[in-house]
Amino acid sequence: MVVTGRFSEAAQRIRNAEALVITTGAGMGVDSGLPDFRGNQGFWNAYPMYERLGLSFIQAANPEHFEQDPHFGWGFYGHRTNLYRNTVPHAGFHLIKAWGEQFNLPTFIATSNVDGQFQKAGFTEDQILEVHGSIHHLQCTTPCSRDIWLNQETFDIDEATMRSTSVPLCPKCRRVARPNILMFGDYAWLHQRSATQEEGFDQFLRQYQEKPLVVIEIGAGTTIPTIRNLSERLGQRPDTSVFRINPREPQIRGDHFSFAGGAIETLTELQKALDT
């Protein structure tokens, strides 16, 4: 963790800002007890059955399973659905939300996570961009239409085989349904829900084009650098400060802030600085 003076400077940027953007990757959920799948071993630690099967995260998250063996495909995503439904957002979510309220900062979330934790923490749908979709929404595997609907299914997973006893079906064609998530090697993902969210995000950014902006990036790694790239693009805008919070890869170029720590740890230190 960096010296206290850096937190004081970052806190002043928050006080002077007129809007707040939160960008997050898998590391945001670690303090809530969610694994971040860092490398194959990280994935296998969370799901040892896939190690026995010799499957990596990329292979387990392949959309082909929904066509070739949907009970197996839904073994992974049904288990994730249950896990995310049962997960309580950690205190860091509520600190961020409180800053928006305390300092009158309009806030927008851009996340690569599909877990719906920001909605659970009280952020509204119109202030969230889920760039890879959401596990809480479904679509047809084919797809037979462009319909996207809420995931209200229940899943019973045999964790010895990672197979689901049930498989959701498309209400129109009765073929297998799948999560509305962008997977690896995915050509059938229906992106219009995320595209609508992106339009809202773009409008938000235009509204604060010439005003002081703080971007707080949390837990975004370099393996799939979608979120890091977004934060750095925003950091090129005039009068924009980026706070990169990451325990292993906090480095960032330019006049921005690098915090080598986890979400709760770092956000709590920022709160202390804001309180002084």
C-alpha cells in the first residue's frame, strides 16, 4: 500500500470531481468471496472437477457445450448463477455508492463482470454497463430471435460431475437457452442489451466531457485487458484522474494513481483520507 499522502491527494481529486466512473474486473468480487480465476490453477482451485477433466476456464466457458452437451454447459453456468445469487456485495460497493451521494457525484459503472453485484448493492440499471453481458439474463442458443429475458431458472448441480439436472429452454422455439454472456469463441451472443447500456455510458461521458472526472478502476487484470484499456482511454481526457486498484498489477502511466491493494483495503484508506 502506498503512503498516506497519496491517499490524501486522491481524496482531494474526489472532492473536486463532478462525476465518478467505476471500472471493474474480476478482482472486484474477491472480497465478497468470489474467485477471480487467475490462471488455470486459480480456476481449478475453485472448480477441482475441471482439473480432473483437464479443462481450463476457457474450455469450460465455451458456448459449444450448450449445443453438444447442455447439461454439462449449464453445470458451470448454473453453479455460477447460484453462487452469484447467494453472494453479498462487500463493503467497498457501499463506500463507492456513498461517495456519489456525499459529494453529489453522478456515477456510472463499467464492468466486465457478469455477476450483477452492482445491482445488488443498490446501483440502478441505467448507471451500469456490463460489457460482457449478465448471467441473470438468458437468450436462445440458436438464437431463433433477438429476445433476451430474465434468468429465473433454478439449478441443481451435481458437483462431482459438474452437470445440471435441468436445462433452460427458449420459450419461443423450445431449444436450449444459454446465458446472455459473451463467452470464448462466441458468435451467437446477442449484444443489444449491452449495446443499449453502452449508449447510456457514452451519453454520460459526453455530459461530463469538459468537467473534472475521477475513474476508479478495481481488480482489472492484464490477461483480458478490456477494462484496463477503457480506464486508460478515459485517463487521456482533460481533467480526468484514474485510480488503479490492483494487488498484483497496479502500474499505470501518466499523472494517475496506482494502489497495490484489494478493493476493501484501498477504498477504506480512501475513506479515511476523505474523512480528514
